[in-house]
Amino acid sequence: MTDIEIIVPINISGIWYPIYDYDIRKRGSIGLSLVLNPSILVIPSKKEESKIIFNGNEIHNFPNLEYLRKLGKIQLNIKSEIPLGFGYGMSGAISLAYALASHELYNINLQEALITAHVSEVLSNNGLGDVIAEYYGGGLVYRKKPGAPGYGEVEKISVDWDVICSKPISKESTEILIKTKNENALRYISEFLSNKTLKNFFFLSRKFTEELGFYSPYPNSFRKKGLILRLKECDEGWIKHTPAMNGASVH
């Protein structure tokens, strides 16, 4: 078999509202996020032991792997310009890549694999909506129904794009964020849907994240977890992003 390459974009949520359904496949969040490049490039292979190799270094503390292993013993060799642990949706991207690899290498049912990727995120407290957003792509997406791909629903929002860049500033835990319910999230989502622009997404995301205690010193920006996302201005050393319109892919 020739080498398989899997490409998965990142996902940065600006507004989210957790929904804890009794059915874990339907558990997740509704909200607004940006699915962006640079994506991660993943080379999967069958191995005697499941491993995640990230830019040449093995990740020993990736809790999602406990649930992903049931899809088959796979080693993922990941090349990424984006760091892990700052709020870029990287754990979701890695879990999604593992699921797609299991489908290719072990012929695991695709729907089952995608559900497992989503469940691994939920049970590990690493995310509630990254997997479905990264699977479908679309740039600016509205997660209108929570859950794994096939259960949740996303709407791709068409906007005029401008320069977007980010700066990772500190590693932060995701658990507290996804367990915090800010009732204003629903109002901000509604306000965005009545004015679907990139500028309004940044404006409302800043209001939302500041209410959670995350502040950015830059105009036209917001802080999500351990990163700052900024519109229109990119200083030296910042990561430049483009919209990922097509989601995850296998080559």
C-alpha cells in the first residue's frame, strides 16, 4: 500500500454553548468557529502499539488515545506549524486523523470511526465541537446542532475574508472552558446570524471570551484559551491563516 496522507485543518471557536445530551454521540456544543489553515499533515501506519508522533516527538500524555485505540493500532506521524495545547483544536484534529486512518488502514466503518473521534474528545474534556467542524470545514462555520459527524450539523457561512493571524501565548486547560455555560452565547450567536460578517464574528467573540475572563490587548482580536486571534493586522512572528473551505481529506 502506498503511503496515505491525511490533512486536517484547525478549528478556533469564538462562541460556544455546551449541550450535554444523555447520548454521548449527540453531546457537544453549538457555536461559531473558524476552520483554518495551516492544516496538520499526518502520515499513518499500522504498528504494534498506538503512538502519536508530533513534529518528531512522541506525545505521551494524549488522553484521547485511550478511546481511539479501539479503532486499531496506529501510529500517526504529524507535521504541524501549529503548537498543541493552546486552543487551536489540535486534539480534535489528531483524533479525526486517527479515525480517518482507521478507516483507510483497517476498513473501520467511517461513521463509527468519526463517532469515536468525537467521543474521545468529549470524554477526555478536550473539546465539544472541533471534530465536526474540522471534518466538514467551511471557513467560518455555525455549529447549529451538537454532536459527532452524522449527528451534529454545521452550516458554512459565506463571508468576505481578510487577513487573519494568531499568536500562541500560554498552554491552558480546555476542561474549564467546555464546562462553563455562558447564557449570553445564544444571544451572541443570534446577533451574528443577523449580521454575518467576519468583523462581527470577531466583535462578538471578543465580548463572549472577555465574559469568560480572557482578554486581548490588540484591536480587532479576541483571546481563546491560550491564543490570540487577530483580524487585519499581523505582526512579525504571528501565524498567518487562510480559511479551510473543504475540511479534512485523505490522499
